[in-house]
Amino acid sequence: MIRKSALLASTAALAFALTACGGEEAPAAAPTPASNAASAIPAPPQVTIANPPVDTTDTATAPETADSSPNSANPADNTAPITPVDPARYTAYGDQVGWKSPSGKIYCKIGAFEFSSGCQSGDAPVPDGANCVTPSFTIDQLSKGFYMSPGKVTPTCFNQGEFGVENAQTLEYNTSITFNGMTCFSRVEAMICDAGGGHGFVLSMQQATSN
């Protein structure tokens, strides 16, 4: 699998983004003014993104490098602009926001207290540094992902839907959500979250990496 370093300039307003179950209402966070949207988007964390494998026997599945439309989703050159969403649309119980990826395989939340923020997926690989050995569950029975808090990311495995929100709304590709000082970016390649302080993670079906 080819890996490609992704460090995006904040002036270009670029970034990426990705799963679990729960739901009540929380105070709505203020929406980002549309006129200031581009300058308000933080740069994504400096992590390595794994390109999904391309089936060379079927040219229809190869990335379209000639298509520069915002939703072309070329995994080797993802330059589509990021659009911030209003976090009030994703409110959950206990002063949190929650969502799922467009694929429905990644669930995330950002909350106001410890261990209330992060993402998980049952189909992701085990993150480096996570202790997923348990006598009660096999690796396949666990979902994999990360806890995050401001300036910190913790790789782990989950035996339940830690970040699920009942009737979770989709965070569409090429959009971002910011709440409590943390930002997640939904990209075709992965869900990418920035915890601040140079720390963040990438979660997809191909990888689970953090820094």
C-alpha cells in the first residue's frame, strides 16, 4: 500500500475525515460565519495517509486525475476545498456533537469531558500502540479507533459503541466540524481529526494512525 505524506497549508483550507451509537440535546455551538469559513479552518494533523488500493485490471476504478470538481475525491491528490458545517446540526446529549461517516462505517463524537471525544470503526485495523487483547472479545469483535482530548490522542479498541449517537447524521465528504477546540475533517480517504498541539489521527478501513 502506497503511503503519502499529507501536510496541508491552512491558507488553502484543506483537510480530510470518519464511527459508533446514543442521543439527547445539547446547547448548540455557534456556527462559523460563511464569510470567514476559509480562514477559520485549522490545518489537519501531520499524519501519513494510506491511499486505498487501486485495481489495475479495471480502469473504471482508477482515480480520475483530470476531474478537479470539489467532490472528485482523487485519493492521490485530494485538493477539494473543505466546507465547515454548523455543529448545532449535530448536537447530542451531554454537551456533545456526534456524527457518522458517509460510508456509515465510522462514528465520532466531540464532547466536553474526558473520554467523550474520538472516532471508532469495526472495520478499521488495530491502531499502533493500542492494547486490544481481552479474554472476553476477539479482535474482530472489537471496534478500533481513538480517544482524543485537547492536545492528546489515545489509540484503543472498544467493546461497545462508545461514540455512537442515536440517529446520527452524516458528516459529508469534504466538510469539517469544530467543537470544544477540536476539528474533524471528512474526506473520502479517511476521517481525520485534529486534537490541537500538533496531535491528531487518521481512521479508515485501511489505516488507524496518530501522532
